[in-house]
Amino acid sequence: MMMFPFIRTITVAVLSVSFFPDSRAYAAGDSLLVVFWNLENFFDTEDSGGGVSDSEFSPSGDRRWTPGRYWKKCNGVAKTLMWMSGKYGRMPDAVGVAEVENRRVMQSVIKGTMLRKYGYVQVHRDSPDERGIDVALVYREDVFRKLGWRCLAVDRDAEGRGMKTRDILYVCLERPENGEKYHFLVNHHPSRYGGEKLSGPGRMAAMKVMVSVCDSLLEKGERNIVCMGDFNDTPSGTAFGLAEGVLVNMAAPLAEKGEGTVRYGGKWELIDMFLVDRGLASEAEMKICFPGFLSVRDNVHPGLKPLRTYTGPAYTGGISDHLPVVLLL
């Protein structure tokens, strides 16, 4: 069993006092801060026989994924979420993540770092993904009460071919002080590996599952629907046509301005985003979070890029090749 080495959180303790707001100040009010972040191959350090990636990310594996490196990443995630409290005026109330190996990983983040004082809990279930990576949702128990959740399988693509990809996680949370419900769907749609012709039907299938749930909720008179995730496509992608008329893509205006969450060949692409119901869209704003400590200079192209944990086989000490996105409500 992995223990939480609290001594490793000392590096976070030197941050400004503004990173440690009084948790009681954020239990009330009518505003919310929601975050999504693809944490790029966030495995624990144990090789439990879960496949090639599980073996690779272990102390004896090709990546030399040691406890020290693991806890540095845990504290880096915590540092970023606490940075957001100074930037946006409150700690994140709900955080969706992708590419985490198992429940233990996010438990390390929310209980083994300075985040433990904010009362985060998680919702997670292992999915059939061949790489062994899942999505999860963490939220603050003093802000939300969980009403229910389930995992939605995406096991067939749009052409009926079998798939082993990430489930879509649906979680219904309620704000106890006013009884208002929020419906969160955390996504990590199939990658673009193999090109659009081969991979596109998988993303169409995942989008169809997500939109079907949202349609059902809206037909029942529900509101406050927040779909978040790594959609592995830009807002102009074909699959997003399925969501038109049902959801509003909060990322579209940012993409039109050339903003993005991943960088390839010196160009930004916006593939991590929020889609919300029309009623919520008028009260929401999406932003891309890019503090300096998440960046590194691009030695090939002008500008900055996200600082990854590994660049090729070399350990570089960052967190992810994706930037986090936030939704201000």
C-alpha cells in the first residue's frame, strides 16, 4: 500500500499565503470554479501487470518512474490548483482529470499534498482502455453533495467496430445550501492515431453517447450540464456537429483567436474544452490556465510550450503536455 509522504509537500509550503485561502470562505456564494486537466500518463509507481504502460512507468521500467518523481508530479498538480485560487478567487470546486491510472493516483494528490485541507473526494472507476488510463472527478465535500454517478461505455465506434477506450464518467452533484443540481460528464475521446478516416468514427461514437445523456437530462427538465474533457479534436471537428442545438461549446471563441491547450509543430490546438447547456452558457466563461511554472521555451519554434513530465525518453520534471482549462460560473 502506498503511503503519503507528507514531507514532500514542504516544497509547496513556501508559496504565497494567497495560495492558502480560508476554506470556509468558499463554502458559500453563488459562483463556482470547475477545472479539467489531462495529466498525461499519470501512473503510480507499481507494476501491477496492467500492460506495457504500467510496466514502463515503474522504478525498474524504461521511464524510471520513481516515488520521488511520482510525488513531484502530485505536488505539481496541487500547486497548480492552489495557484488558481489566487488567480480566480477560489479553490476549484470540481476537477475532472484524464489519463490517470487508477484511484490511488488521485487519492495521492488530494490526500497526500497540501490539498488535503480542502476536503476533496473523488469519483473513479477503472475503464477498459488498453493503455490502462481513466478519467476521474474530484470535488469539495463542503460545496457539493453527491447524488449519483455511473460510467458510460463507448465500446463500439460509429461503424460498429469494437473498441477498448475510456468510459465517460457521469456524476450528479448537489449544492446543499440551495438544492441546485449540477450534471458533470468527464470525457477522454479516442485519439487521432491512424488519421481521421480510421479514428474519426470512434470520436463520433463517444460524442453520440455524451450527447444522448445530455438530451435525456434536458428532456427531464434538468439544467446545469457541464461536459468537460480531452475531445482529441478542435471545436470545428465533425463530431461536434452532434452537439449543435443541444450544447454550447465554450471553447469555440478561444479557438477562433488561435488559443490552445496542446502545441504541435509550433502551433496551438484547442482539444480540451467545456460544453454546457444553453441556460448555463450565459453564466459561464472558459479560460485556459497557463502559469509560468507549467511552461518551457520551445527550442524548435518561437514561444513557449507546456512542460511535460517526459520529452521522449528523457525526464523533464513537468506535469503534462496539456494545459488545464477552467470554467467560471
